[in-house]
Amino acid sequence: MTLEGGMTVQETLRRHPGAMAFFIERRMLCVGCPTEAFHTLADVARIQGYTLETFLKDLQAAIAHENGAQRYDERGGR
């Protein structure tokens, strides 16, 4: 899984549904916003005051964590 600053929020949420929790937990209004189809992750990082590198790293970690939890659930855990 590789995230890039040029990806739109909409594309990110389609590819990685677990990213929704990342945006919601940080009180970012990206999920359901009419501009999610146009705003890139670089736009969001800038608007929210993050460096792009930090934002992508944190988002990627949240997605990986969510994916690991889902795989655990699928194997009968939790």
C-alpha cells in the first residue's frame, strides 16, 4: 500500500476504507465533503497544518493498523 500526495480523498477512501476512521478521529471534515473528489491528500495536509510526509506516514500507519485488525477478526479473533 503506497499513499501519494496526489491521491484524492475519495480515491483514498475507496482503496482504503479504514482511512475513514483516521479522518473522523482527527475531526477532519473530509468524509462526505463534496470536495473529497477533488482535494488531494497534499491539500488536506496543508489545510490541516501537517507536513505531507508526516500526514502520509500517520495515515498509512492507521490504514495498516485497521487492516491488521480486520484480518485478525476474519480469523476468528475478538
